[in-house]
Amino acid sequence: CGGPLVLRLALDTSTPVGSVAIGREGEVLAESLLRVRATHSEAVLPEIDRLLTGCGLGASDLRGVVVGGGPGSFTGVRIAAALAKGMCHARGLELFSFSSLAAVAAGAGCDRPVCAMFDARRGQVYAAGYRVDEGIEELFAPRAGPLDQVLTDLGEPGNWCFAGDGAGAGEDIIRSTGGQVLDPDTWVPTARSLLWLAAIDPDGGRVADPGSWEPGYVRLPAAQRGTSG
């Protein structure tokens, strides 16, 4: 899996299953999934080194970083963002960011609109809608809300595919509305999908000022929401 240049590293740690990949012009050179849990940074950094070494490459070969910008686990989203920003600052790399929900939709393999959902706890999901073919179109932006409200707002849930652990947790409710819940192996926002998004729409993900960029948490962490939620 060698080559003179590696254009981009991609990573996402917004869910309990992290994802790392190395790619060049849309070609995935190496990738892996890992259980990140409470030690995201400890797991991800060695995995990046392992993938680069396996391709006979080093960090100096990278030209850009593509990061899943949330929403998802607040701690997980922060860790991926910090790793990506740190690498870009230290090495002068380009930073690209795409919604982690868009990464799920990009890998869903459904010919209908995809509603990607993550469990947001407190009886809510993070959700966003996309149409994916040769490219990707955002049908509604990432938001947080009760599953029932998301389904109501879709109008005709039976016309949609659903993916992500939020869809898995609400599978019975979604199926009762006629919606199709996709297989669990499509629920992870993969680094492979982030590389594809960066290849088809680099301007849509390019971060002009990596130093000031912040991921899209959608809602504040619990400690900052207070009693109002």
C-alpha cells in the first residue's frame, strides 16, 4: 500500500467505535476500526502510526487531515478535533471537517434518503438527513431531539433508510412507521467515508482557519446545559 505521497489522514471518534484511515485521491490505502471508549487518544495515535508504518510512510508524508466533526459523544468529538487540529498546526496540513452523521449516510449504501442518527441520551437522538449518489446532498442539518419528533418531521418515514446507533436503539418505533433500519455494520461513521467526502467535495469541508475551528456539537455538554436541558 505504498506510494510517494499520502494526501490525507481521516479519523472519527464521535461514537464508541473509532475509525482511522489513510487515503490518496479517493483511494483508501489503509484503515482500521477500534474500540476507543475512555482512552480515545491513547488508542488512536498508535493506530495512526501503525497504519503509516504499514504503508512504508511517515507523518511527514501527510498533506491533510479529514476529521469527523460531530455530533456524538462530547468527549469523543473533542478528542478527534484536538488530534486533528494539533497535527495540522504542527505540520502545516490542510484541515477538512464533515459531519459524522454525513459519514454514516455516505457509507449506508441505500438508494433512498438516509436519516443518520446517534444516541444523544436524555431521550434524544442526533439526526440529519442526506441523499447520496455520486455525491451527497444534505436534506436537513444535524439537530438533537426526541426520536418521535424526528420521525414526525420526516413526514413519510417509510420513504427513508435509517442508520446509526440511535436508529438501532429506536428500531421498533422506526419499523412501526414503515422506515427501514439498516444493518449495524453501516452505523459507524468511518474514516473511509470521510475520505470519500473530502474527495468529492473538498471545498465543502475545507477549514479556513484550523486554529479557531470547533466541531459541531449540536448541543452543549450536560455540564453546561444546566437544569433546562
